Amino acid sequence: MEALVSVQEQLLLFGQNPWLWVACLSGVTLGILWGAMPGLSTTMAMTLLIGLTVGMSQSVAIMFMLGVYTGSVFGGAISAVLINIPGTPDAVPTMIEGYALARRGEGGLALGTAISASFIGNWVGIVLLILFIPAVLFLALQFRSWEMFLLSLWGIAICGSMSSLDAPIKGWISGWIGLMISFIGLDAIHGVSRFTFSSYNLDDGIGFIPVLIGLFGLAEILRVLPQKSPPKISSEVGRVLPSLDALIKYVKPSFRSGIIGTVIGAIPGAGANVASFFSYDVGRRRAAEEEREKWGKGSYEGIVCAEVANNANVGGSMLPTMALGIPGNAPAAAILAALQLKNVVVGPLIQVENPGLIYFIYIGLIIANFFMYGMAIALIKPCVKLFSLPKALLMPLILPVCVLGAFAVNLNFFDVYVMLISGLIGYVLHRFGFPLAPLVLAVILGPLADENFRRALLVFEDVGVFNVLWDRKLGTVLLLVVLYTFYDGIFRRRGRKELS
Amino acid sequence: MATEEVVQPVAEEEIEERSTPNKDLASAFVIGLLSVLVIVFSIRLDMPGPFYTAPGLLPFFTGCTLLLMAIMLGKQAIRAGAAVNLSELPDDLTIVAKQLWSGEQDRRRFLLMVIITFYVLLIAFINFNFRIPTPLDFDFEISSYEVISVFVVTWILRMFWKASVQRCFIVTLTTVVMLTSIFRYGFGILMPETF
């Protein structure tokens, strides 16, 4: 009943404030355009556009970011299908199938199928988010300092493992570097300056938004701009919307891919990329013999599997973000950053500290999904024109956005220096094969881990180790999960590698 | 078949740059040094309360585990064929550094890094702001940020896009003015160093 009243209140808010709709529509539009442009990822869109939300009210900013997130995840499919260049890495399976169809003159229908699949994927993600968030929140409320520390540690560890599948150790190192960055500044318990080297600017710590912009914006410019890869444009779009019969045919793979996308989205570090590839692979194995023959040569079912999964990932990634304060992937970390910028603290107490926010986000995601569907169809043709622009033109124009985005958060030029250094470090880490997502996640989770670790040790001062393990069963389970994550990364993968 | 090649789950970020054992060994060496520094600095931090709440406690553990990871990475690199002889390590590091900056693309990238650093420093140290009255009852503002951005981005565009200077200038001017107008007039955000 209480939930129903809350939903009604939030619906009323949407009815009274047209800016919420405008912000969402603008976000979706920008997101689709951004995602459609080769080389400009969802994370990059999210991180650079955070700067714009500084001047917005809390609810308008959230709607804008949800719009960008939903739009940019789909946007990657447009260039993937039409010009054989995935706008975002998760659109690679869509590219394989979609471009093959486009060459046969079915590019429009391939895109229409991708749009419909994205729409369905978003719905699956939203429904599963609504169904499971109460259970996760209930569980999250049992968490104390010890469990929060272990959860943060697990978030960084699993993000490291998932974002660097070949060499998890590199993902963990990246996360540990992020932890060290998060320790810079005044310590939260005693107010002691840590690693500040007498710099007043460092006393406040390193903000994660400039780090995020540097790692995913500037580092990307440094990586992509000097490359030479001119895309070729296909001017034919053809019929766009698929028939209802065709959609009904794909109900089963849609449902399966939706669950895969949502579950993977809920695991920190495993983003839309992992979701779309995994679902595509499972889809191929499960497809009928006749359909399986088409995979790799232009399969609509392949597009459905990939697009449903990467869009369901949006809802999935919001699950740990809202319930635990641990972002499911890098774009969700940007949502978290935008929320923190507006003084919204998410986590187990979200319902107490920000009553109604969860319902607001549910409604926001539903509205963003409808806008995504409409705008995706409307924007196909302008997108074809827009992404025909070369990267050598687009990338330099993003540079002033990086500077403004980093500066706008605190109006402090020191953040621009942080962005610059993060970008340079991010580029070097990339060249040495280190993933960047665990670093960002650790910068966000570091203070939480540090404070809770020391608090937990203080609480356990006179308690024996075995008592701690026995009395705090949830903590013990989490500890085992953390240890298993490291064990799996070090020993099991080594074994698998040797076998292969 | 193409399908077989791509059905490998890849990570959140596309790591197109495949690491070599020498690169990994160099990384392990640098990370090892960094972790030792962190351990030393965390031991030297003040301890105002009990040991359990020491500000350097988690940084110390982080430094120790990072050192362990660096050793593991180094071991993996050596097992994969990186040079083992410690006396050759400086030479190996030089080779890695040369590999990173050897091609034309890498030289262009290095130049880009220098230009971007120069751009940020220019914005930090040059500071002016003009107000131009308009008949529409508002002052159009031009700050050092816009002027510097237009010139530097035009330069970068000229280098990489290779269009005429006029074309690069017009594209940059339009984009920068649009961008700053959205931030300044749309969201009331001040430009860097204009207050």
C-alpha cells in the first residue's frame, strides 16, 4: 500500500513537472546520437554529460542521465548495422548479423528489429529490477561495517576479474590503484591528511568525476584520434519496423536474453559488452538447426539476443547501484556520480534517506524506454548523416567538453588537472593492457571500504576471530565469496588456460 | 567461420592492445615500486587513536597486496618469456618505451598529449573575460577559455582532420560557442578561471 502511494506521488511529480519529460527526451536523443557515433561509448557519453547536470535540479538531472544511458546503449546498433562499425563495444554481435543483412538490402529491417529488441530488453530489465530490488534491499539492510567492507572489496575484485578476463590480476591491480587514489585526502575518522604532500587541493581528496572523465573521455581521445579508419556510409535504409509475427517468433530468445542481460548487469564490472556476447553465444547454441545456419551471415534472432541482453543490462546494473551503492558497470558508476553530485546517497538505506527515489527511477526508466523507441525510429536517417563525420573531426571537439565537464562539478581548476593526469595515466594503462573500469569503481568505493574496515576492526576489538566468523554469517559468506573470486581468478583460470 | 571467432565474451572495456611479456614485466616493476612507496608512506602516517583505526591501516594492506600482485604479474611475465636477467631490465624498459613511441601514429599521439597539456596550462594561466552588450537585454560573454579552446582545437583539427584552416576554425568556433552557451546561459555554470 505504501509503495502504491509512493508510486502515485512520483507519477504526480511527473505530471506537474514537464522539465522531467524534456530532460529525459533530450538525454535519450543525445544518448542515441552519441552511441551511434563510432568510438564514442556509453560510458563516455555518461561521464561527459554529467557536467551538464550540475545546473539541473535533482529529479531533472536523474531523468537526463537515465535518458542518456538508455539511448546510448541502443545507439551503438545504428552504426553497427549500417556501416559495420559498432558505436559501442556491446554492439559487435549486432554488427555481425546486422551488417550482413544490410548488405542484402535489409538494413532498415535489421535496425527495426534491433530497436524493438532494445525496447523489449529494457522492459525485461525494468521488470526484473522492480521484482528483485525489495529482496536485495532487505538483504542489504542486514549489512554492517564488516559486510559493507567485504562487499566493496568484492565489488572491486569481481569488476577486476570480469573486465580483464584473460588476466584478472591486471583488473585487480587497476582496482588497487583506484583504491590508493581514493585514500588521498583527509581521513574520515581522525581527519589526518593522507598522501596529500601538504597540498590543500588534495586535502579534499580526488573527485571521481574528473577521474571518470579523464579515463573514459581524454584517454579515448588519445587512443582514437591518431588512428586512421575512415567509415563508409550506406545510404540505403529501407523498411524499418518488423512485423508482429516476426516479433512473436522471438519471444523465447528475448526472455532468455533479458534474464542473461539483467543478471550480468547486476554483477559489478560485467557490463553490456559481456551481456551481449554471452547472450549471443547462448542464443546460437540454443537456436534451431535451420536458424543456426544463418548465424554470422545475417540472423534476426542473433540481433534480438544481443540487443535484448545489452538493454536489459541497464535495469540489471541499476539493481546493485540502488540497493547496495555499488555500480553494476561503468555507466552505472556515472549514474552514481550524478546522484552523489545531487547529494543523493544510494545504498541499503535508500528507502529511508530518499523515500520514493526508487519508484522515481522505475518510472524514469519506463519513460526513457518509450522515448528511446520513438526517437530511435525518428533518428535513424539523421544518424546516418551524423556518423559519416570522421573521428578526426569529432574527437578534437570533445576535448573542450572534457575540460568543462571536469571543471563544472566543483568550479575548481584543480579538477581539470586531475582529469588531464587521469587521461594520460588511463591511456598508458590501456596500452599496457590494464582495464579502466575497476580503477573508477575503486575510486568510488575506496572511502566506503576504508571507513567500514576500520569501524569493523574497532567493533571486533575484543571478539575472537572464530566468534566473528560464527556470529556474522552474512559476513562469512561474503568473505568466502571474496576469497573464491581471487581463487577463481588465479588458479582456475590458469588451469583453463593451460588446458586450452 | 566468423561466428566462431567472435563468440568470446570480452570485457567491459575493449582492450585491443595485447600485452607482451616485456610490457607486463615493466608494469610489474613500476607497480612494485609504487606499492613500496605506499607501504612506506602509510607506515609514516600519524596514528591518533588505537591501531585498529589508524589512517594508514588499509593503505598499508593495499600496498602489501599490490606488491604481491606485482610480483605475481612479474612471475607470469617471466614464465611467458620476458627477460629474466635483472641487469638487462633497464634495457628492456628502454625497448618497451621505444616500442610505445616508435610508429608515426605514436609520435602523433605524443604530440597530441603535449598540445592537450599545453591547452590546459594556457586555460589555467591566461585569464580574461569580455562582455559584449546585445540589443536583446543580455551581455554576450567571451572568456579566455573560449578563445584558447578555439585556437587549440583548430590547431588539433588542422593536424588530424587535415581540412583548411578556415574550415577547422569555423567548425571549432561554432562548436565551442554552442557548448559554452549551453553551460553558461542554459545551466548558469561559470567558465574556467572567469571569476
